[in-house]
Amino acid sequence: MSFEPAHLLPLALILGFILYRSLGFRRARKAIPEMLKAGAVIVDVRTPSEYGSGHHPGSINIPLNRFDSGCEELKRETPVILCCASGARSGIAAGVLRAKGFPQVLNAGPWTNIP
């Protein structure tokens, strides 16, 4: 069996994506302490049952499926750190907040990424 470069492209793309996400979450982890010092609120966008099974102390739960109306309790001038199980839902929530004019929003990825 011979391999052509085109056969390796999907694998290279997957590995590149994993590396990109890993580096992004590593940068986020470094930014979290400063944001917390500045009074950031940690928002977990998982479902209530996921949140109930474990979450970062001091975080609040606003599930993504209710995020558009639930984020009304957040103040634009307060930095927001978002988390979920993998970083996908918190990434969506970060986009929602940025579109609403929140200047300091961080997708921390998995809630376990928050020190």
C-alpha cells in the first residue's frame, strides 16, 4: 500500500486543529488570574445537570440554550470568563457576548481549565 500526500491531509488538518485549540486554551489559562483580579465573573454554559455534577467554585450557570436571555444579568463592564465541557459551547456564548458589545470576554474552554 502506498501513501500519497493527499491521504495525509485529513490527519494533518485534525492534528493542526487539536494543536490550535490546545494552544488557545493554554493562553486562556494564563489570562484567567488577571481577569479574576479585575472582578471577572465565571459563567458555565453547560446544562443544569452537567453543572450540578461538577463546576468551578464561584461560577454561575447560564445554559447555552437560555444564554441569549440569561446573559441579561451580566454587566458589560465586568470581564466574563466562559466555560463548558469542551470549549465549543463557551465559544458560541463568547460570540454572543461580543456581538452584544461585551469588551472583555474569554473562552476558557473546559471548566476544569480554570485554576
